[in-house]
Amino acid sequence: GAPDFAQRNSRYGATAFDAAATEAILSLRTIMIPDDYVSTLQIYLVHTNLGAGAGNVVWRVGHSTASVSGGTLPAFTTTDETVAAPAQNVLAAELIGAWAPTVAVGDVVNVSCGRIGGDAADTLANDAGFVGYILTYTADM
């Protein structure tokens, strides 16, 4: 089936991705880099396990970056990340390695996420939940 977003319990909402096949990649967030940005943008994938199973999930994450005056955003740069699913309804945040884009103040960044359930490395037999992203950076204080 298609990914669906719902309130999963009293603590959070998540987009459920099936285990059986590659699910549509969702462009979920648009971020403008703030005026206090200095360096070291890091992006964490926040996810959970929506069932009682155990195993790995292959997440395909992507980004596209452009300056506000630059016009159309370029194609997404993607990477596949294999991560261990946490226990059911426990949130986990995974740093997406060296994947973060190079950005400057005022840039617009779109980020996307999907599950590659058909990959042999994806061994979680139940739905995986995508909650969102956490972005951190060095700020000019």
C-alpha cells in the first residue's frame, strides 16, 4: 500500500512504510537556512518501529538545495541508509553520515524520505515509521 500518516499513539505521529516493497519517496520538509547559521549542518533521521518485529530498515533519504535567488531546485541527491529498527513505539534518531548538503544563509533545502523494503538488507517484516528530521548546525551566538 501507499505510505500513510497517522497519529500512532498518544505521543507521536508517523508515516507508515510497508515492508513488502519500495514505497514512494515523500518530499516532506522544506527548510530555509537561518541568519545565525555558521557551519556544520547535520541531519538526523527520526524513525520508529510500528510493529513487534525486529530487523533492519533501508531508508532512502534525499536533499535538494538552492539559494533563494537561484530559482528552481536541482534534482535530489539521495543515499540509502540501513539502520536497525528500534523496539516498537520507541523513537530513534540516526545521523545521516556525510550526507548533509553544503549550505549558506538563506538557502532553501528540501529533504525527502522513503523505505526501500525490497532491498535484501531490509529485514523488518512489519511497517516502519518515519517521524521526521532533526537538523543541527553551528550558530553565531
